Amino acid sequence: MKIAELKEVLDAEGINKADYRIDEPPGESTWCLKKQGKVWLVYWFERGERFDLQRFSSEEAACEYFLNQLRSKY
């Protein structure tokens, strides 16, 4: 799954947009997905810090992990 499809799935599943950021500046207490160079980063952002940082070499793997993290909250 790529970002466009991920956004569709998140919307269809009713996952609150306030709970995540995709290629945007992080918000307080959000899951974030961001491309940095050739690497995709997924992390929890809280109190100005990144937590549970995971790095992926593929967009697909990053999107799947990101979706699973958000699903586990709901």
C-alpha cells in the first residue's frame, strides 16, 4: 500500500486525523509517517520527542506498519 491508499483506508476506517500526521509537521500525541531521504520514518511524537522510531526502506512497509499502529489504538 502506498500513501494515497493509506489515506483512503484511514478515512474509511474512521481513524481521527488528529491522531496522525503524514508528511506534515508532527502534532502532540500523534503517530507520524515521513520520508527522509530514501528512508521512511514512523514514530510516535509526544512532548517534543520521537518515540518508537522505526525506519523502512520501502513506502509499502512503512504504510503497513503505520496503519497497524493506528488500528491498535482503535
